[in-house]
Amino acid sequence: MILSAGVLIGLLAVLTSFWVGRTWKNHQILNQDINHLPSPAVDFSLKAASGEAHSIRALYGKIILLSFGATTCNQPCDDMLSKLASARTDLGADKDHVQVIILALDSEQDSPAALTAYVQKFDPSFLALSGSKNDLNDIARSYDVIYSTVKDYQPAAMLIDPQGQWQEVYTSETNIKEITTDMQQYLSYH
């Protein structure tokens, strides 16, 4: 009986740690309940390395793929940026109707020029935007992107349709074909 109680307690501890870890990871990435996302997408104005300000509202009429990134994010960000670049390329002539925006995860470590150079390795049309740490944290919170350090960040990309409405959330598990198909669908409605 003592052995059974010990096994039961051990099993409960493993299941509890799995559940807590899974809950933390989901909150860390993004609250993926599309009904929870703000619609229309929360607007902001941040600057590119050129000094030019960009906003969600100014890009209405295009599909926006919004994500966060950092030059030190390494493989997870590289994988997400590669995926977004491939999905955009797969659209052929329609790719000009899509704008990928990467917001700085760590504006204190990444200069706007360094972040721009990093994201444009994947696609020269990608916009890298930066601002103050407080502004970027406020924007991240408004999109339910929660992280404590760049190392904790698990990239996600959010699709905003041409009317500025949230539609989809993509994670590392999302395949390129799914992103491309979604973009084709939202472009056909425009």
C-alpha cells in the first residue's frame, strides 16, 4: 500500500508539472484563442532604421504578418523568419500585398540598423521596427506576447487581414503551406 501511494503521488507530481509547464509555455508564446485577440488589431507607430514611422493602420489594404524578433534569438527566430519569407514567396505576384513586420524584442541590445539587417537577410521587404523598451512591452502585452528574456521567447506570427482584423496565429508547428493558403484566402476576399 505504501508503494502504491508513493507511485500515485509521483504520478500526480509529474502530471502537475507537465500541466504547469504546458500552461506557462502557452502563455509565453501567445494566447492562441483567436476570439481573445483584439480586433481590429491594436495600432501602434514605431520607427524603422531609416527613421520612418510605420503603423498597422497605414498598412490597411495589405495582409500583415506581425511577429517579434531579436538578433540574439537565434534558431527559433531564424526558423520563423524563414517560414514567413517562404510563405510570402509562395504567393508569387501577390507577395507585394503582404507586409511582414518584426518588432524588436530587445531594443536595448539591438539597434534598429542591426535588427533591420538581420530580418532583411530573410526577405528584403521585411520591416524591422523598434522603439522604447516600455513602448515595445506595452505593444507585446496588447498582443498577449509574454516573455521575460529573449531566451524565453518562442516566436509566433499573427496574421492581420487587409481590413486590420486579427485572423490567425502561427507558431513553430505551423507549416508554410498553411500560412500561404490562409494568405491566399484573405487576399481573395480583398
